[in-house]
Amino acid sequence: MPSTGPRPVAVELNAVLVALIDDEPQVLTLEDGALLPSGPFEGDHPTLQAGVRAWVERQTHHPLGYVEQLYTFADRYRESTMGYRIVSISYLGLTRERAAAGQHEPGWQSFYRYFPWEDWREGPPKVLARAILPRLKSWIDAVTDDARRQRRQRVEGNFDLSDWNEELMLQRYELLYEAGLVPEAGRRRKPVADPVPGEPMHYDHRRILATGIARLRAKIKYRPVVFELMSPDFTLGQLQRAVEALAGRPLHKQNFRRQVEQQGLVEETGAMTAGTGGRPAKLFRFRREIVLERAVAGSKLPLARS
């Protein structure tokens, strides 16, 4: 009789590698944006992190800088064509390395190509009122009684336009998936007929990407990781635009600058930006010693929105 033992398990490593290019938050991808860099954990990898670094550099020729483990995806449906169950261990990486002037390194894609409803820098995205909320209402109305009330509560909690919470990015994507409104929710014989705008990815890589962006959006409020994406010298305007790009929403200029100065996160370099028609601005640098100071004191480093 054939063996009925447990299915073999393969471990896959994925990387959400983020950079800021022209004030846009970008993620490094493969296959014209359809995949995140990934590969199997192999026997010659001394550690998981060494494995993900090796795969990213092999596939993209881009070295990894700051890296932290993100999440382990081990849902039952994740399996290969060979019948292996796939466990994906994902990592978030940040880099300030840039392509040559005037060029974008192949594979960099904007966050908002995949999640256009998450960019509130110019106000509420029109895609919410035009395409997403009406279809979610239809999804709510498709059931009755308690199920309808539960669906309504989840939609109102995750898509509250009056009090948008940028950290709920993953929950919003998963709700759209559950409602059958993204292409990834379809099947080979029954694809999603009319998905909401937003570029899909192969497998569950868009879910992994949403997990990485949500982690980063939360983390910039209490750890100075944004400086891993900045040039060594920057203006306060550039720093504010970087935080706004990652969070997907505008910040009050005076409040932001006061908050940064009060926390002692930056110091003046003594230099100014070169004149390009506008007023020269002071250049600052990140005070890396502040990380040690605050770690000893046990306090946090919030960059919260005002």
C-alpha cells in the first residue's frame, strides 16, 4: 500500500527589500513585478538570514543592508506542484543604495502599484469611493443577519475614511481577498471577474508584501529605521517626505520638525543644499548614538503622525 505519512515540507525564503527612489517607496521584485526575491533554504546556508541574503544577491545583484525577520507563512494550502507543503520565512530589508542618476534599477516597483488605496498623501484615493467601498457593500449585502453585521463591522473598522489607520494595510488586503475582490482570490477555473485596481502578484507574494509594508509603517513610529533609507546628509523636508511616502499620508510640517528636534534624532552638518532656484536648506545627519542612549534609558523613538 502507498505511504499515507505526512507530506514533506520545503522551506522557502522571501525578501521584502525597500528603498526610497525619487520620494517613492519602492520594493525590489522579479518578473516585471510579479514576484518577490525568494529561494529555498539550502543545506549550505549557515543561517536563515544568510540564505535570504544569498538569494537576493544572486537574483537581483543587489546587496542587502538592514534585515529583520518578518513572518512565517505556513498555511495548509501553500504547496508546490510536487505536493510539498511550502513554509515561507519572510524578511524585511531596507537599503539606501540607489540606481545611477536618471535611471531606475530594473525590478523596483512602487508600493502603490500594488495597493493604490493606501496612498493618502494627496487625500483619500478615488479608487476607494469608486471601486472598493461599493463592492464591499455588495459583499456585505450578500449575506443576512449576524453574518451581515460581522462583515459590516469589519469593513467599517478597516476602511474607516474618517479615521484611516495606515497600519491596517494587511487586514485590508486580506479582507479584499476574502471578499473575492483581488485576482489572487480566484482559481484557475474560476478567476475573479472584476477585481479592484491594484497589480496582483504570483502565489501569495502580495500578501507577504502587505505584511512587510504594514510592519514598516508601524516601526517608523517607534524606531528610527527610516534613516536606513536616507542619504547620509538630508534636509528636514526630505526626511518628512520619506516618512510620508512610507506611511502613505501627509504630516504637519511644523509639528513634524518640532518632534524630530525634541527627540534629538538629527544634528546639523553645517552645510547647506546647493541653490537650484529655491532657498538653500540646512543639511542634517542622523545621530546614531541616540539609539544607544534611548536603549539604555528604555524609551522609544516615535515618529508618529500629527
